Amino acid sequence: MPIKAVILNDTRGDNHFGCFRVMRLIEENLANRGIHVLARSGVRNDWENDRPFLSAMAKSDIIVINGEGTLHHGAKAGARLLRVTDHPARSGKPVALINAIYQENPSEWSRYLQKMTIISTRDSWSAEEASRHAARPVGFVPDLSLSGGFTEAPPNVTRDLLLLGDSVSRDISRQLLALADSRADARLLPILKTIKASKPHFSAPTRLLREGYIRLHARAFGWRHGNVLFNKDEAGFINTLQHGYLHVTGRFHAVCFCLFTKTPFLAIESNSWKIEALMNDLGLGTRRLVRIEELPGQLTMPDVLAFSTEEMRAIENGIAMCQTRAAKLFDDIADAAQRT
């Protein structure tokens, strides 16, 4: 009989290529260990009042929480995920929190962590903080988007574009767009399917209206900014990224994509320590972390921004570490589920 799991925080509803990749790799790793996913609760879903999901949870052998970038600064969405440890439908079955940031959260969250069977963060700084809250050692696996290994560019691809991404900060996104508009060799490359995000937690009629608005907005945006490169899926985003000699982004997962496609990048601070922590754990230091006002000067030296031999060695070691630790993590999840 297959092991049964449910997943909390399926982030694919935001149409974010990093989230698509992470969820795909989570599900592939579970399936490879004979674990069948009965149900998924989407990002920002009110799972506590989702009867079909609760019914599936009651039948499952393990609950997997995809932490992603949710558990920082005491976010309400983070607390909603952690409350699963107290829900009657859990019925004592193991809870695994994986791929999570954990930063500057309230002390009252400790009681949730202490009830979990498995806790795995995606950086060492988060692991240290979660360890204090859980009152036991917590390990980390670099973001699971890296666990698929390298994606090599085809041999005939020429890297001749400056790719400007987006950011969780609207102001940073506007400045990156203005920079893209100012250079003939630049293209705007969002990590979302469109500039506007979907709202999967909205009611069905409102969701349809939202999707119509998103399509109209994307079309109008493309007319105004002919240099934007929208992509329909993860593979398209990767293909476009492989044409860049440099990617400038404020998105954590865009940095991850740059690492496994060997695309040189500059990263602008996000809304948590996630980018800085990843750079620290991979031994890449702070060289590629920049402030938006520093960009014009940095972009005058594209040759200097190519990956050095030392950086490539650090990236190769980091991805190998991620693959090894991810395999162990999912083995642990399967073992925990079989013991129920």
C-alpha cells in the first residue's frame, strides 16, 4: 500500500517559475519513494476551512509543509501553516516542515516547531534560529530548486543579452524596468508568467475576472515595453536566461536559476535574508550583492562579472551538497511516514 501525504503551501498558484520548480521536485522526490500525494493546499488557502483537504489530511500518513519564503517576521500566513500541528485532522501523524526560511519569528511559534517530526530549513541562518525555537538541532538543505542539478545551455547558444529581472519591491522593479528601457542590449525578464500575480485563493468568479485583467495588463505592458520577455513555463524561462551574459534580479529564485544554469548575476536585497544566506552557505560571499544605486557603475564592467574559477567551484560544491542533503531529507520523510 502506498504511503499517503498531503502538502501545505503549494505555491504554484502565484505563477512563479521558482515555485513551479520547487513543487515539481518535491513531488518527484516523494513519488520516487512510493509516497502518493492525496491533496495539496494552495498558497494562502484557508486550509482550516477546506473540507476536502481536511478529509485528505485525516487519511494521510504524513503532512508536508513547503515553507518557502513564508516563515519570516511573524507573518500571518506562516502562523496559519504552523497551526496544522494542533489540528484534530492531524491525529498525531508526523509533520515535516521543509525548504523553509525561518527569520525573526515570535517566541510563541516555538510550540509548533516542537511538535514537528522533521524540520529542514533552506539556509544555515534559518536552521540556527529554528533550532533555538524547536529546542533541538535543525539542519538545512539549500533551496530545493537547486536539487535538480545543473541545466547546461545548448552549445550553439550565445550569451549576448543583459537581462533585468524584477523584485518583491515595486520600487526596485520600477527602477529595473527603467534600466531595461534605457539600453539596447537589455531585456526585462520577469520570473512570473506575467507582471501581475494570480490570486488562487480568490473565489471562482473573482479569480476569473483577475485572470482576464492579468492577460489584458500583460498585453498592454508588452506594447509599452517591447523589450519584455514573458515566458509560459519554467523551461522557457531557463532558455531565455541562458541567453544572458548577466542577470540582475531582486528575486531569490532567480538567483537559484542563475546558479544551476551557470548564468552570472547581480542580486539586490529582498524582503528577508534569503539571498544573503544562500550566498553565505555556498561560499560566494557578498561580491554579487548590490544596491540598486550601484548598478550603473557595475554594468560598465561586464567582463569582471563573469563567474571566476573559485565561484564556479563553490557553485558546483553547493549544488552537490544540495542534492545529497535533499536525498537524505526525503528518505527521512518516507521513514517517518512508514512509522505511523
